Amino acid sequence: MKRLLILATVSLLLAGLIAWSTGQTPVRPTLQIEVSDRNPWTHLRINRSAEEFQFAIVSDRTGGHRAKIFSRAVEYLNLLQPAFVVSVGDLIEGYTEKLEQLEAEWREFDSFVGRLQMPFFYVPGNHDYSNAVMERLWKAKFSKPYYHFIFQNVLFLMVNSDDPPKTSEGHISREQVEYFRRVLEANRQVRWTLVFLHRPLWASPKVADTGWLDFEQMLEDRPYTVFAGHIHKYKRFVRKGRLYYQLATTGGASKLRGVEYGEFDHIVWVTMKRTGPVICNLLLDGIYPENLQVPDTDEPGQKRKTLPTTPVEGKVTLRGEPVPGALVVFVPVEPSSNPRADSLVDVRGQYRLSTYVAWDGAAPGKYKVVITLRREREDATFVNLLPEKYASAKTTPFEVTVEPGKKNVFDFDLE
């Protein structure tokens, strides 16, 4: 039987990283295998090229971070071995002008990412950059609150969505827009542009005041993808024909109700192909080392201020039929008294409220009940498929009182 020796050249991820950091020519290992007229494989077109690489993204850690989550993600990243790791901000709890406390929080966070075997790229979030003291500290530590870099002919834009601090909806300053305008003009020939920022400004009801539309307009003539965090719920947007991702958490406050709610801890794994990024969400509770032992760390959590809650459930129907996918929100009659509680309606029409963690119910008190069923449009706005009177606390006919110490059941039949 005639045999041929095939040498298939593949690109190695770390070779590209070494070349990037040292300027050396990448080493290109080869596949050596004997080929006959019948072979126990499908083909030998190795799924790698010199341009391809993989990197990881971590999301929000704050708002009442949970113990041993982010630090455990660091251990998983060292198992996964991406070329580098990118953040979308909210790395420390912040929201204080006490310099000593801020410095301690940064030391703690830096001790975690200092264990990574690959570079980590910082992006500021509102918890990291919320006042003048934090702004000065960021600049003292990192110099730049926004910047860019290029790797394998892919342009990375690291955007500050709290510029200046203390804007309620977030903001990109005119100076920052002009900086990125110059960057984009100077790098017209890159094969893809990736944008990282903390707040999903495009989804703000006041997007016209945030500077995002000006920033977005500069990107229109090129392929690009956007990643943000802030909301602690995973959501995928299609806007102007491009993909925008709002990430969930990597240790930040979350009810953790799972994929249906977009509430989970994850690492985003990005494989940069010739045709663009391939996105994979790796949920932390599904990653294990070879010994199947979950790594233990000494990362403390932050205790959140919470009120006692009691179970609340019921059924939502429209003319007697279930309304699966509808969102039920209990809005406190006195806004300063209790937090909101919410739930999606399942295929049977059932809902079960959550306030702080999955299915914990609602704090006792009076609530207006808002019920909507929203579908997303192409421009990232939404249309409500239910009567509008149920969509606002001012117009809804439903008001209930949650009683302590018992299971509360409230059914709502919509007209």
C-alpha cells in the first residue's frame, strides 16, 4: 500500500503571544502522520492558522462580591491558558473617598490577577472610577483610564464609560472620543475591532447624552464587536448588524437564577478567527481541574445589607391562558422601603419571586405589580406585547401586600 508522509503546519497560540511580547518569530510546530488511501480520520485540515488566537474576558466582581469566586476564576484561567485576559470593569467595591480603603481594595484585587500566567488588561467601571479620589488613584496606578492595543492585526479599544465620574447613565468624554477617532483613523487596515467598556451605554434610555452614538458612528465602516458588563445579566444584542454582548458576573452580586435569567458566573472565551470572534461562555461551576478538586482560595466576600424576605409565587394568565416569558416585577409602593422583586413566568404560567438570591421571595410590604412581555427590535429597543397599563407602577391595577412569615400567593389574570 502506497504511503505518503504529510506535514501539516499549525499555529500555536502561545507562539503568537511569545512573538507579541518578545518580537521573536513564532515557532510553527508540525503534524507528522502517515497517510494511506484509507485513514482513521476525517481530514487533516488543522483548525488553526497563524492569525488565530484565544483570549478570555472576565466580568463584574463587585456590588457585594461573593467569597472565593473571582479568585477561583483566576485559577481556572491558568488552567485554560488564554493568550491574555481582558476585563469589563467593576473590579473593586469602591464608592468611597477613603484613600486607605481604596488602596487596600486595589492591593487585594491586584494580588488575585498577579497570579495569572498571562497579561491582564484593566478597564474602569463605576465601582472603580466613581469620584475624584478614585479617578486620581486610577491615574496614579495605571496612568490611562482609556487606551488601545493591537494583537495579530486585531484592534482592542479599552473604553472608560464613566468619563467623567458621577454621571448617572455613564459617559464618554469628547476628549476620549477624539482619542479613539485618531486611533481608528491610524488603524483602518486591521481585520477586526473589539470594544470593551463597563456600561452598556447603547441600552441606556438616555443614550444620546452618553457620547456612545458619536463613538459608535466612528465604527460604522469596519467589522467590530462590543463587550460590556454593569447590569450583572447576560444579554446578546444585535445593533447595526453587529453583535454587542452584556456580560453576567465573575463574582459580583447576582441572584444566580441560571441561564434563563442570564444570571451566572462565567469566563468568556474568545477565539479570534479570520472571519471574526467565536464566543463561548464558560460557566465557572462547570470548570474543573484534572483532579476534579475545586480550588480553594482565601478571597473574602462582602456582606450585603438585606431585609428579611418571605416566599411569593402565583400565576399570570391572559384571558385564562399562560403568558410564558412575561416579566413580573413587584415595585414597592414606598420606593425607599423595600427593594424590587421579580420573576419570569414559565410555560405553565407560574412565577416565583427573587429579591437577593434565587427564589427568596419579597420583603413584607405593599407593592404595585408590573407585568410586561418584551421583544427586542433590531435597534436594541423593545416592544411590549402586553397591554401598556400593566407596564407601569403608575397605571397597573394590581396592588398587593406581602405578609411576613408565610407563603404569599397572588394570581393575575390580564385583560
